[in-house]
Amino acid sequence: MSTLEGIDLRQFIRDVPDFPQPGVLFRDITPLLGSQTAFRQVIDTLAELVAEDGYEAIVGIESRGFLFGAPLAYRLDVPFVPVRKAGKLPAPVMSVEYALEYGTSQLDIHKDALTAGQRVAIVDDVLATGGTALATAHLVELLGGNVGAILFLAELSLLGGRERLQGYNIKALLKY
């Protein structure tokens, strides 16, 4: 699915070796964001993937999930719900801790962000190990929401995130 209406999205993803640390190949999406045509195609394609599924909200994962989630919510005419790092949301929150390669982190969602039974799609830029997406799915479920899909611009297949998210409907526009 890397070519949309004649646009090869891979040409808009810049490889940056040794960032943020030696041995890591970072997939930089800023060239894609700088192209109105490529960015529009990503949002339109994500919308087409889920438009008929009856989603009632889009949940975006901080921070790059906001870049795709907010315009997708706008396009689908549904609310956008941010999931943020600890301490960034002003009202009462529900929190989950999740494992990182070296330690743990925490994600928060406002306690009143979703209603029981609400069907949502979660959006982020890249599926790597799947830990952040899994923690976000757990937050949605703790609030009584139903995760209908988890959407990504790109999937880094060798890192095993899809396997970690077994049982969820995973959709990625690009696979590396």
C-alpha cells in the first residue's frame, strides 16, 4: 500500500542513521508532512480504510499520532482524543504504565474522554515494538471503549509490534 494514486510514500520518509542513538535507523516523516499532496493522500487513505466501520472517536498517541489522528478525526467528523505522556493532561486522568527497552513509562487519557461502548480507532505514526499502542489500547478499554482498529503510517516489521498487538485489527500504509 506504499503507492497511493501514483505517489510512492516511501520517497517522503527520510532514513536517518544513528538517531537518536548509534545503531538506530530513524524513519523521519517530516518530508511527508511537508508535502501537501503526500500528507493529504495519507489522511484520505486512512479515512477510506475506516470510514464505513462506524468509529465514534479517533484516539491519537502523543506526539506524532496527533499529526495524523486530528485531521483524520476532522475528516471523519468524530471527536479526537489525545493520549499523552504523564502529567500533560489538565483534568483527572486514567493512567497505565508500560515497559520500555530500558525502564517504564506512563500514558494518560482524560477519564471523561470516552464513554462505555464507544468504538474507536487508535492512530500513531510508526508501529515498532507495539508497547505504546498496546498501552493506549488498554487505556481505551479501561474507560469502557472498544478498539476497532489501530492505524499506522508505517510498520517496522522486524521489531515484532504486530505480534504484540495480536487480537487487534492493525492497519499500516507502509511496511519496512
